[in-house]
Amino acid sequence: MSSRTSVLFGAAAFLLAGCHPEAPDGSLVLTQTPVGVPPPPAATVLDVRYPPGSRVVLLVPPFRTDKVRELSGGLVAAGDPCVSWDGRWVYFAGKSSEEADWQIYKVNASGGRPQPVTRMPGGAMDPALAAHEELVFSSPVPKAGRLWTTPTPAALYGQMPGQAPRRLTFGPDSAVGATVLRDGRVLFVTAGARDDPHAPRHLCLFTINNDGTEVTAYACQEDGVDFVRRPRELGDGRIAFLAARTEEPGPMGWAECVRSAAPFATRSNLFAFRSVGCRSVEPMSENDVLTCVETSGWVGRSMMGNAAVFRVAADATAIGAPLFDDPQWNSIEATPVAARDEPAGHTSAVMPGASRGTVLCLNVNDSSEPAAELRVFALAGSGQQRTLGKVPVASDGSVLVYLPVGVPLGFDTLDAQGHLLRHQPAFVWLQPGENRACVGCHEPRNHAPLNIRPLAAMLDPAHLEFTDQTTAPRATAP
Amino acid sequence: MKLKRIILVAMPLVLAGAGAAVGGRTLVLVHQRRMSGRPDLGFVSCNHCHRVSLDKLPWKQRRPHHDAPGGIVISPDGKTLFIAMDDVDEVAEADVTSLTVTRRAKVPGGPFGLALDATGQRLFVACPHQDRVAVLDTRDLKEQASIAVGVRPTDVAYCQTPVGERLIVPNSGSDDISVLSVSPLRELVRTAGGREPYAVAVSGDGRHVYVANRMAVHDQMLSPPASEVTVLDPANGHVLDRKMLHSAHLAEGITPVPTRGWMLNSLVRVRNLVPITQVKDGWVMSTGLAISQEDGEVTQIPLDEANAYFSDPSGVVASPDGKRAYVASGGADVVTVLDLERLGAWLTQADATARSDAIGNMALSFRYVVARIPTGCNPRHLALSPDGRRLFVAERLDDRVLVVDTTNLKPIGRIVLGAGGRNDPIRQGERVFTRARYTFQGQFSCRSCHPDGRVDGLSYDFDGSGIGDSLLDNRSLCGVAGTAPFKWNGKNPTLQFQDGPRFARVLMRTDPIPPAQLDELATFIEHLPPTRTIPWSRVGQPLTPAEERGRKLFFATQRPDGTPIPLALRCQTCHRPPLFTDRLLRSVGTKAARDASGRFDTPHLLGIGASAPYLHDGRAKTLEELWTTYQKDDLHGVSSYWSKEQLNDLVEYLKTL
């Protein structure tokens, strides 16, 4: 072979290596778990969800069981795939060995060797993609059965390509199941605020911007069963999610949804038919969804049971025939491989290095008696509640205060005698430099403020500080 | 040796050159400091003040014109649609069966608002560029008559009264309403409106006329603004009521629902007094509809949803059976369809508190909004066929009219007026200007605060440097070309900088506008001419005696007693012609407690009469207040010797700029 030929071959090989073929139109990415494999002892929540042998595969039309292409080759278990906005890459949670932590991997949608994109201590799970290929995930991966009781709850992180991850959430409970809405916000699941850490959790949906600011209740706070999982924005704008009476829905979960036009008033079943055993829901097109549903006990099917993939129209009255069904595997998570519109980006107002943010409450008296002071407290790393200090309330009920960042904050309103009027458990947090405002304590959902100038906005803010060693109030006057 | 000789020759030359440069710079500095009255001023380019020519500014240059549809009206037999095209001075006639333009007629003056008489034989055309109403014969589209009205008439309504036919014309530039008789064509009365009377509708029984005023006014600086709906008796022009739409502005559309006794008014609900810490949940503004009922009650309801917004509502029409209403959202490229029966049911069961709070409840609209119909760019005016089966949508920036079958809410086709001007960067920039997609959830567009590039008359609290800073008055974009720097603190050297990443962080809460679109946006803004505030008939005419007296006052260098006015305190020093700004930061004694600095960018005065309120925080409601309520120690020009008459003269002159 001449040197010129060698160079040409080399160049061709280099180009081929860098030029990733795309998956055929209509392809799906699917998580398959082996039927009947028990989780290993002392496993994490992902080991329960994706037992050893679980894999992520590419399904190419016409979706035959002998034509699946494994995307998670070389890993002992994998699951929870998510496709990049250009349809060329698949991100998923995977485990390289029995002892290794779960991490997020990336692989070309048409195949290849998966590469880890996270190296989080304690592992990473639930990948989602925001604008500009920013990866959002939860870390660490809690132990099995401890997702909502772990002393080290999973937090959400954001990671731009080639950069270090940034922590987005600081709530007292795990923040998991993230998905990115078309408006650019991150929708995720966590437990609603509560006083007693041992009280039963009620899981609900919250949003944050992709810089971790403006944590806001989205849906399910006051209704439905206690456990929700895996929210997804559908093509018609509804938010679908899995509901269950247990932490891991397994064969007993079903699909519900809310309308984004009024998330707190529209919770209902997603399908017009019985969907018990629903394992996942993903948007397919504007009107159709992909869902994986347990089929055990169905007419004409074996009682052994396994989950199959269905394509369901929004107005369907019956689930119809499976799109893909492999009796040897549970098909539990299917998502289309296609280019979609990237969600909106967000220009961050976070100022890295700033030690405080600002909170403006327009009216702490909203739905309460007139308050004289606002007491602010934070949850220390130990889970103990520490009072930061008190702030005077303006005559119109408004309060403006500088507060520490990166800790769950709670608020009490007090009357002139110091008696407690209202208590808001520690839940919200501030990012460095964040300016945050609320209508009032227990503010009505999805309500705009009145067009009134808050008196507190015309005063200098009070300033409260926090260190984890704080044992007594350390309020400083403005 | 040779080198030495070169050095010996060159050295004195270099030293002389350096000396000349230093001396020249010193002279320039002395000149600048003397002329500006600013001893602290650093070096400023000579071009900053000299060689400024209005004739070289973008808005003085010729630009492409487009067949943009303005007002549209359909004939009583439902067969013909008339379309005003203000940018090309034409009115078009289209056949609604074939969806083709059958005739076009020249109508000078920027035809914008249209109305037909009861028989469909006469077409009345409001021409805002020439302050007139033209009467066209629909048989040949020839102009039969014309009459002068107030400044910038934007709409016209026809009605029959017991004493004869009437035309009602809102004059948006002079804040009044002309009431005309038709035979003969004569102005009977000109009634004071609110601020910018913009759209007009006749009640179902023909006894009342409702005029929507586009802009809000407020009593005091920190009090909530309100826009007015002026209710007139069309027979004599008497004002029957002035309904106030609280915290509403951009009220551009109005229509009756005769079967329900309602008047519907599209609006933007602003929350300008609340610090802009966020935009979600309609924190800055949201869109709505005001329902004025026969009993006098006005209820504002939201058009937006909890997580999606449909900005800049404009045209609104209701079906003849009163079952549906349609609202064009110019910023969202959508027509919203409302089920009025559901809305009526909600109004009936809602108590007073629920009705009062409705506009702030972003999760309410799903109870009565039944569809959102996608449209082309910037839908503004709407028309319904007499049987209510066809909806016509003027897609203003696409030069088309969309036709929708209202039985299934599907598009039937489009009436094409022009090519859309995709190669015109000014037009492309206007598309960026009107589109809300650049803000979080599409909550607002540039136009939401700058209707037609002008002001909304409001002051806002941006949280760029912390919560609770002083409010900042919204400044007009008309005539800003050549007046850089921008922003009240003068920190933005270009429009691209002004509307770039920082703007995205502070207000849009999304990714910044991409550079190519940002350039187009700046191009569009630079081509916005100053707002004309004098009547068309006065353009190019000599100043009136009062205006001339005011001009002399503006350029005065000494008091009547001969005492010189210090250079730094002469009007012309800071407001230097021809832009009437020196483009420098100035202190005129208006620093508020929360202001970071007392120095603010000197605003240009071109079109100043249309940009109230004034000063950096909008504290002065009128030009008069600048030198009465808010003048301090003659810091804003030496005005202490002025009489009331002299102040009036000065204001008259300023309104001619």
C-alpha cells in the first residue's frame, strides 16, 4: 500500500469515526429488563428498577424482536434513556460493573460504545436534556426503598458539555425524575413541604429554571395519591406522569396527567381505558404517546406477564395492539429517536460566588392575620431547624430580606406579641444572587400579583446570615 | 551618521506633533467643557456634537413599503372584504369566494381604520398619516369626500341615530374623539377621550358608542394606572361614561356582543409597580379581556394560561349569535377562540371577589377558551362574515388575510396582498419587535411596552441591580437613531447592546435574541421616525406666535433683564439641535432616594409631546410639571423668571419638535 493510499484510508477512517450515522426514521430507544431477575441485596433504587442484565436498545421499524440493537453494550445494567434534541445521541443511566456506581452514559443513537458523561460520587440517575445540550440529572442514587427517607437526598444537577456539574436543588428531600419543558424549565418530583420529617411524604411536581432558581410548585400538591413519578410533557401540552400508592409503581402504577393551562385543577387519568401496570409514558407526536404497559392477565396473553410498547392516540378508547412485544423481556421505557425542537434557553441571573440572595414577599398577611414580624429559619445539614432571625413586616404586609443561599429556608409569621400566626416549613432555597419574590404565604397557585407598590421595596433590605454552626439568631439590622 | 541625521530631523517633528496633539486635545477639552458646562467631562469625539444631520439618519431615508393589512371590514352581503393598507396608501377589495384581490384604490394618508354604511355603498376610511377621514364609493372605490379630524385617527365606526347618520373617529394622537355627521360630512363635536383613543364600536342597540383608549394614565407616580373606555351618545357626542380598566393598557380592540349586552375590550394587564424579580405567572404583564356589562360592571378575565401566554391582544370580534368571541394575539401569532356561553356561566356563578380576582388567575381561561388558531405573523384586525361562518384575520407582517372556517376552526385559505418583504431587514426587524417568542413563555414582545415604537406611559422596576430600585420611565423608540448612548444611565452604546444578553437576563428570561435578529431589530428601531404630535395641516407651516415665543425662550441666553443665563443651564446646551440632546449624562436635581446616581442620559426631544410621563422615573405627568412641581433651584434650566404664559409658550414649542 502506498503512503498516499494509507493517508486516504486513514482520513476515511477518521471521517467515518467522527461522522455518526443517524438512526433510521421511526426508530425507538427502549429499556428492556430481564423477566424474573431479582434485585441484588443492598441495591440502589436503580438496581431495583433496572436489575442486572437490563439494557437500552435501539428498535428499528418494523420493530422485530430479532432486530434489536443494543446501545448499552459493555454495561451490566442500563435504563432510563433520553434522546438528544437533534435525535443523534442517547443518554441513559448505566452501571459498568456490579460494584460501580450508576452514572450517566452517552452513545450514538445508531450504536457504538457508550461513554460516561458523569462521575458523581454516589452515582447519577434520571438524565434529561435542557437547551444547549445541558445534561440534568439527580445525584446521588439512593438505596433501594430509601428514596424518600435517605439522609442524603438526591439533588438535581446541571452539567454543560465539558463543564463541571452545578447543583440546582437544595430541598430537604430527593429531587428526581427530571424532564425539561418546552419553556426551558426543569420539571421534577420531590416531596411537598412538611414539618415532621417522619410524616408520610406526598410527592408532587415542581419546576426550577435550569440554573436552579425560582423553585415553584407545578402540580399534584393538594390532590391524588402520594407517589408520582416520571413526568413528561406531551405533544398537546399536557403533563403526563405515573401515579402509584407505593414508591416504585411497578405493575401497580397508572398514568395520569394535568393540563398545563391549569395544572392544579385538571388532574385526571391520562387514558380513557384502564392503564394499571403503566411503566412509562413518552411523547410520540402532537397527538400520540408511547407507553409501556404490563400485559399480564390480558385476554389472549400469558399470565407470566411482561411489559410491551404501545402507541396510543390522545382520544383512544382502547389501548390496541402492542407496537412491540418481546416475551423474553420487559419493555418498560420507550422513547422515539427523532429530532425535536430544542426547549427555550434561560439567561441565568445567578452570580457564582455571591453568598446571598434576596426575597421579597408582597404580602405575608395573605390569607392570615396581620403579622408584625417574619421569622426565617433554615435546615442545617444535620436536618435540624435553625432560626436565622426576625424581620419587621411593613404595614402592607411586605417584607424584603437578604438571605443565605443553598439551604432550605422556612418562614413563620408572628404577631406583635411574638405568637406564631403561620408556619411555612423549610423548603425553598436561593441560588447565589437570586432575586426571588412571592405573592404571599400560602399564595394561590398560578396567580399574578396585584399591581401595588410594596412598601418594603422602598426600604433597605434586612440581612440574615447562616452558618451550619448557628445556634442562636444572628439577625443584623438593615 | 545618516541615522543620526534622521533622528535629528525627526525628533523635533515628533515633539512638535506630540505638542500639537496635546495642545489640540486640551483645546478640545476646554471647548467641550465650556460648551457643555460640564467641567468633569472627559474627551468626547467632535462628531458627538458636530456633523449631526437629521437628513443622514435612517428614519429620514427612503424605505421599502409593504402591503400590510390594517383594518378589514366585510360587506353586508358577506361577499366582499375591504382591506386598508396604510403603508402603501391603498384600500383593496377582495372577493371572499375566490380569495383574490379584485381591485385596489389609492387613498393617500395611510388608510388604517374602515367602516361601511348599512347598505355597504359607502366605505369610510380613517387615514392617520394625514389626519382625515375619506369616503369611498364601493362601486368604483373612488374617493367621494374627505374631512379633517384630530391627530392620527386610527378607526372609524358608522351608526344611525334618530337625528341622522354618524361617524365616530378616535384620534389617537390628539387624545380626542371626532363625531361627524355623514350628510353633510361635517365634524359636529370633538370630545376629549382618554389617552390614545384607538378603537371604536357601536353597541347592539346603536344608542351608545364605546371608544377603547390604548394607553393607561395614572394619578400619581406609584399609583396603579388605568385606561379609559369612553362611552358616548353618538347623536351628539356627549360623554355618558368613562369606564376605567384598572392596570390595563394596550387596549386596541373592542366589539359588542349584542345578544348578551356585553362590550368586549382586549387589553394587557400590567403589573409595573411590582419589582420585576420574575416574569412567570404574569408577574410583569398578562393579557385579558374586559367585559363591560349593561349594568355597568366591568370584569377583566385572562386570555393566557398558567404556563403559556398569548401576548398583545388586538382585534376582537363576536359571532352574531353571541356564542363565540375571537381575539387576535399579535405577539403570539394566534387567534384565541372563547366560548361565551361558558364564560357567561362562569360570570353568573362567580361572586364579586372571584370576578375581581379573575384577571390575576392564570389558570382560569381553560374554562372558556376552546381553541387557539395558529396564524401568520402579527395578526391584528379581525372581521366575521355576517353569518359568522367565516373569520378573516389580517396577518399584518405577512401581507395576507387568513380565512378560517368557524364551524371547524380550520383555515380555508389566504388572500394574498403582497410578498411579505422577507428581504427587507426593516420588516424582518419589525417581526422580531412584535414576536413574543423571545420572552419566557411568550409573555410579551417589544411592542407590548412600545406600541408602534412609542411609549406605554408606564414606569417599571427592573431588578438588575437589586429589588426596590427606583422605577424607570419607559422611553420612546421613535427617533432614537443617532441618540446613543441608550438607557437612562447611558451605559448602552448601541441598540444591540441595549437589547442583548443583559436584557435577556433582566427582562426576557430566555436566551438572548440571536445576533442576526438583533441586528434586524436595531435596523427596524433606527427607522422609526419621531412621533408627529402636531396636526397634519400644520406640518411644514411656520410656527404660531405662541410657539415662536416658546422657541425664543428655549434658545434664550439671557433673562429679560439682561442677566446672562449660565451656559450649563440653557435649554439648548443639553438639548442641542438637531437631535435636541447632547447625549451626555446630566443632573437636573431629580435624584430619588433609591437612585444609584443623580445623573441621567439627556433624552432627545423629537416627538416629546407624545412621550409623557417625563423624567427618569416618570414622576412628571406633563411637560408643565417639569418646571413647576419638579423644578428645583433652576437646575433643569433657568425657569424661575418665567410667567405661566411663557411656560405655556415653551410647551407649545416643544410639542412641535
